[in-house]
Amino acid sequence: MSTYVEIITSPNCPHSPKATRRLQSILGKMGNVHFVEISMITEQGQMIAESYGVEATPAIIINGSMAYVGVPTTSEVRGMIKDAVRDQREKMSYFF
């Protein structure tokens, strides 16, 4: 079971680089986590941000749901991933 993490960033946001580095550092050590950075500077990035209702950056999306806005601590990132994995398991056990 994989977890998908997206971070929506803006080149004008002073916090986006720090949040991206933190996520890369933490998620790079975890298995079954796919990470992608989406820049709002692109048309595609703007469309994606709009679809999630992003109003501020950095915005962290986990498995298609807005999870956090800002720069999370290491423990917050781990907690968000743990919660996402638990939610996935609960959904899977409900159907089987």
C-alpha cells in the first residue's frame, strides 16, 4: 500500500523551500511513499492547487486530501503519514 504526498509550492513563498527539504529528508527514508513537488508558477500547478482549494503555500496533500499548510515539524510529518496509512488500512478492511 503506497502513500502519495504532494507539496504545492510558490516561488514567492519564503517557507516553501524549507517545507520541501524537510519532506524530502523524512519521506526519503520511508518505504512506499511517493513524493512530488508541484509549483503554482505553472498552469498545471495552478489547476492542481485550485482543485484542492489551496489558498496558501506550502500546502501538503496526502492521498488526495489537504493535510497541512505551512512548514510541519518532523513529528508532524511522521504523524500525518502514520494517520494516512491507518486510514488506508481502515478503508481496505471495510471492503474486505
